Amino acid sequence: MRFVLGTKLIIFSGPMVRPSVSLLPPSSEQLSGGSATLTCLLSGYSPQGAVVSWQVDGTEVTEGVLSSSEEEKSGRYSSSSTLSLSRENWMEGELYSCGVLHHDHSQTQSLHRSQCEG
């Protein structure tokens, strides 16, 4: 058997623009309904190739993560990633972080659960 690994080559000649990153907490309406979804929004970056990761209290989590494909508009890209949790799992953590790696540059946005309680 032979496996061929694909490589995506991004040819880019314009300026490197870092993504603007926003981390949105779950709404109080959602929390009262027994669930919690955090959303990490990336916008206005170029070239494509931003990667999002989630951490809860410093530990990376992959369960409940859903990331959108990158969308291009006027040469700039945007994307989003959500972390969906049960209310019980939301209450177990305190520091929720969305980490973004855009080529060789990384940045993190964080929020404290205790500051999100209505």
C-alpha cells in the first residue's frame, strides 16, 4: 500500500495581516438552558492559514470544537471556531482561552467564567 500526503502551497505576495481575534462568552439565556457555547471570531487577515485551538484552565480541549472554513472577501480572510459545553462542564473550568496561530505568529484571547455569570 502506498500513502500520499498532500501539501497545500500558498503563494502569497501581499502584506501579512494578523487576524483580529474576538472571544465571545455564552449568553445568559443559553446558560439558563443548560449549555454553553464560546465563539472565537477571526477577521481581516491575510494570507489564509489561521489555526484555532482551545484551552480550559491551560489544558487543550478538542471535544465539542467546531471550526468553519476560511472565507475570503476582498483579499482578506475570516473564520470562526466554537467550543460547545454542557453547563456542568462550563462550571468546572475557570479560564477559557482561544489560541490562534497565523503562520509564525500566535495570539490568545481569554475569559474568566466567573466574570461571565449574569
